[in-house]
Amino acid sequence: MSLVNFLAMSPAPQQGQAAPGQGAILMNFVFIGMMVLVFYLLIWRPNAQRQKKHRLMLESLKKGDQIVTTGGLFATVQSVKDDRLVCTIGDGVKVEIARSAVATVLPS
């Protein structure tokens, strides 16, 4: 049975009744709105807050901070440049690390 035949078999609306589908359109908009709200609250907003917190942490790096890089290196910051950090990872071993490669700052 084709879709056209199936739709032709549906009863015609009685006088004074709304045509079928008008309420469904409104429900579709409500459903889409709820999905957008759930997406915002569960995915976008927490991710934006996490990024803001990480950006503030990177901006507040200073000499003497102990850090962990995304590669797993533990280092102590010796000097801060624009987009790089000069750090020591051992006795007399200095490395330059990109500021964006810092994962966390360890508590003092």
C-alpha cells in the first residue's frame, strides 16, 4: 500500500475541529527547543566554563609554579614569556614549553 493511499484513508476533519497536524507542528518546535536547551546545559556551557578556567590558569602562571604538561612532564617555571615558559625539569636541565601545553598547576 502506498503512502498516498494510506493518507487518503484518514478521516476528514469535522467542522469546528482543527486540521490534523497543526498541534504536531507546535509539538515539533517545542521538542526541538527542548533539545537545544539540553544540548546547551549538558554540553556547551560546562565546556565553555572549563575552557575559561583553563585560560585563566594559563594567564596566571608565574615564576616558581610547579606544572604538569599535557605530555606528562613535571616542571618548575623559571621565567614566563609571551607564549612560552622556560622551565626546569631536573638539575640544570632547562626546557622551553609552549604555554598551551600546560595541563595543570600543582598546589604549592
